[in-house]
Amino acid sequence: MERQGCIRCSLLFVGGMIVELIKLINALPGAAAQGLIWGIMAIGVYITYRILDVADLTVDGSIATGGAVAAVMITSGWNVGVSLLAAFLAGVLAGLATGLFHTRMGIPAILSGILTQLGLYSINLRILGNKANMAISVNNFHLIVSSRNARQMSLENPILILVIFVAVLIGGMYWFFGTEYGCSLRATGANPNMARAQGINTETGKVVGLMLSNGIVSLSGALLAQYQGFADVGMGRGAIVIGLAAVIIGEVVFGKLFHNFALKLMTVAVGAILYYLVIQVVLWLGLNTNDLKLLTALVVGVFLAIPHWRSRLVSSARRKGGQHA
Amino acid sequence: MLKINHIAKTFNPGTISEKVALTDVDIHLDEGEFVTVIGGNGAGKSTMLNAISGVFQVDCGTIEIGGQDVTNLPEYKRAAFVSRVFQDPRLGTASTMNIEENMALAMRRGQKRGLRWGISAAERKMYREQLHMLDLGLEDRLGSKVGLLSGGQRQALTLLMATIRTPKLLLLDEHTAALDPKTAANVLTLTQKLIEEQHLTALMVTHNMKDAIAIGNRLIMMNAGRIVVDVSGEQKKALTRDQLMKLFEKASGEELANDRMLLS
Ligand SMILES: Nc1ncnc2c1ncn2[C@@H]1O[C@H](COP(=O)(O)OP(=O)(O)O)[C@@H](O)[C@H]1O
Ligand SMILES: [Mg+2]
């Protein structure tokens, strides 16, 4: 009797485990799709944070701008492609604002981004018709990506569509940053003094970089709004941290492996997917959704600190070595 | 080729950290003149070079390069005429970009940068040939990040980049000071070679009086924000260290006398 109970008990346990695992596996395609959307966003962040060496906080606002523009345009009958383009251009304008604050008014980059982000909150509300959010159901409109199709084996599967998006974006970036102008932007971030000495207008370069970056971020917002079925004025809160998380996870996991620029951008997108997969697993393990932002902030904080800690370690080791010599 | 007409520069005017860096600098350089610049720490040598290259605007006076008034041109536009090598080898190149990308940036100094591909195959061949002349083995490392090079290699590369598109004016600010003596000597030889070959007009700041006397065809000495000694031609060729010291004492002595007169 006792033995039977035990077997039943463990069968139940294994069964429960399987149910739970299936839940996790079911959630993975969604995580991958979300990761890809945030990967696009993170490629935008990469342009400012890694290429131009500017910390740009505009993105928290411009991602919502993209979502709002797309939602409003699609619900009022515009074609998805046109709406995406408009979202991109709206983001470009947001980047222009930050760029002008920074270069023409001499405001530090971080503060410039915060100013634009704050201003965008009002603008985004206006775009949404003074509401905090707006639904765009895939039932009523033709959307390019929707979470509903995440587990469907069809051409409408958002993962497939987003992979194409990411590939095209990376191809475009690879081309642009390989051109004469793109190279001058990279030089601007790598060594602004040298760049100016080579005749590069570093101020304009920063503005162009901020415009491009926010255009891409805004585009990701437009995709995100369609994917989740609504745009929300708060959808960009903490976006910069998720973008940084993607950049850093990509670098930590693949950093030593890839030196090619296109592959580096790919690691950023993969970093975002990894981020969302990990989040999915953490949620599955029972973490409260409300605690996610705290967790993200802590993890990104630690990763950002690693280079600092590493250099301190190296220099203290060198000091000790010096004493022995 | 270069006309500096009575320029002056005070940093942080009206604050406690106010610093008069150039009191009155007035000098004309003919085409092909290679001028060595000496003077004590804080004499204003770097400030003069930075004023020429447009790192900041001067308080008064004008600067002309090749007959064009550049006084109000921003730094990046003056780069069309002026190329520079700094003291710190890290300043003249982008360390996260590779050798050929750095050279391609220098190749386009003062040119329009469009959406053409950043480096052409023909250029790459030329870069390899130029690097081969340096004899540092860099011709096989076009794809290496410049951050991996030694200080001497970087400085040689920076020199090459500064002259790859012939500048109207070459500015060298103690560009060998951060290198070990042997490397410094090599870089200096390369400097002379490039300047002679292209018949460049150049200003070279050095802290080495021997080099200043031996190299170039004109020598100026700065003190307290102005040029106090200026020798060229036969006088420069015959110049000795002692003579130079005397000239300096005379010039700075006069300055002391002036100060005393002002105080009394
Ligand atoms: N950007 C700056 N801000 C404030 N003071 C400066 C600046 N650049 C140079 N100075 C000051 O101007 C004076 C001349 O400096 P500099 O031209 O660098 O001298 P040097 O002849 O040694 O190259 C120094 O007293 C220096 O401290
Ligand atoms: Mg100096």
C-alpha cells in the first residue's frame, strides 16, 4: 500500500513537472519574439552607447512614441508599412531634439536625453488622443506581427518576420557604418579629438547618430505595440536598461568570439533574446512580475561594474607585482 | 603660408583660474619653412598650436593659412589645411578602429564624406606600400586594431596619416616626448624625411634643445605667452647651444626688466 502511494506520488510529481515544463516551453516562442523586438531596440542603443559613446536616455520616450504613432495610424486605416516608416521618422525627430540640446545648447548628453524623454511623455499622450493607451487588435487590423501567432507554424509567425527584420537592419547598419560617413561617426565615438583633426564634424555626427538610434528604437516600439496588441504611454519605462542588458549580455557571452561588426550587432539581438528567455525562466521559477525591473537593474548594474572591477583587480595585482620586483 | 597676426588667448577669463596663455603672438611662415619651437613649461607652445588648429577661438588677432583667413573657422574645417601629431600617441589615432580604417579617415581629411564605401581596394594597396616604408611590419597588419600597437608604432602611423594627404601646414607638439630614446630618434628621422620629401611647412615643438638647433630651417623660442627668440637662415645654421642660452637670457631678462618697470 505504502509503496503504491509512493509511486502514485512520484508519478504525480513527474506529471506536474511535465505540465510546468510545457508551460515554460509554450512561453519560449513568445519570449523569443519579444527578445527580437527588443533586439532591434538594443541595436539602436548600441549605436549611441557603443559606437558614439553617448549614454542616451531618450529611448524610454521614443519607444513609446513609435508605439503611439503606429497604433494611431494603423487604427485610422493607414497601411502597416507606412505606419512603421512614420514611427521611424518620429523617433528620428526625438533624436534630433536630444542632439540639439546636447550639441547646440551644451547640455550634457544624459540630461538632454532626460529632457526629451520627459517632453515626449506629453507628446505621446497627445498622439494617443490624451489617453494613456490604445488597443490595436489583430482581429480588426492587418498587423505585421502579433503575439497570437507566436506558436503558429506559418508565414505569419512573428519570430520569422522579426528575424527577417533584424537581418535586414543588421545588413543596413553594416553597410552604413562601412561607408565614408559611417566611418566618420565611428571615429567620432572612438576619439573625438582625432576625428576633428581629420576634418570630421563631431557635433553633427553625434546628432545624426542620435537620430538614427532613436529612429530604430521608435521602430521597435511600433513593432512592440503591434505584437502586444496595444500602445501604452508607459511602455518604454526602463527601456534603456533592457537595451543595455542586451548589449552587455551579447558582449559577455560572445565578446571574444566575434570581431566583425555585423556579427557584433547580431550578438546584441541574441543578447536581447537571451534576456527574455532568462526572464521567462525566472518567472517560471516563481518570481513576481513586479520584481522584474529590480532584478534587471541589479543584473545590468553588476555587468556594467565588471570592467571597473576587472581593471582594479589588474592594477592592484600589478602594484603587488611591483613590490616584489 | 601661415600668418599669425597678434593673437592672444586667456583661459577662464574673469575667474580665479584665469590664465593668460598667449599675450601677443605674431609670426609669419613662408612656404616650406620648418620651424622648431622651444620654451619652458607653460610658455604657450601648445596653446599656439591649438589656436592655429582651431581647438578654441582666440581672443583677438587673426590667423591666415595659405592666404585664407581661418580665424572664425571651426576646428574640423581647418583640418582641410592643417594636420597634427600630438604628444600622446593615443590622441592621434582611433584605437578601436583598425590601421586601414584610420588611414582611410586621414585620406579623407578635408574631403566630403559620402555614402561610398569607406576604403577602396586601390587605397588599401597604397596604404600597404606606405606602411612598408615605415619598416615596422605594419604592412601585414592592416586589419589590426590600432590600440594593439606600441606608442612608437602609433606615432609613426599618426605621422604617416598627417602627411598622406599633403597638408598646407603640419603641427607637431612634442610628438616624440612620450617615446623611449631609440624610438623617438626613429620617429624624428621619419618626421624629417616626410617633411623634406613633401616640402612641408611645419611647426615642431620639442623640449630637446639639441634637436631644435639641428633640425629645421628656423627656430623660435617662446616665453610667457609670446615669441622671444626667432632665428632663421644662416644664423640658424650656425646657432650653438650657448648662443641660444644667451639669446634666451637676454629676451627673458628684458622681460624681467619690463616687469620691474611696470611694478615701480
Ligand atoms: N585649456 C586650458 N585651460 C586653462 N588653462 C590652460 C589651458 N591650456 C593651457 N592652459 C594654460 O596655459 C599656459 C600655457 O600652456 P601650454 O600652451 O600648454 O604650455 P606649453 O608651452 O608647455 O605647451 C599654461 O599655464 C597652462 O596651464
Ligand atoms: Mg605643451
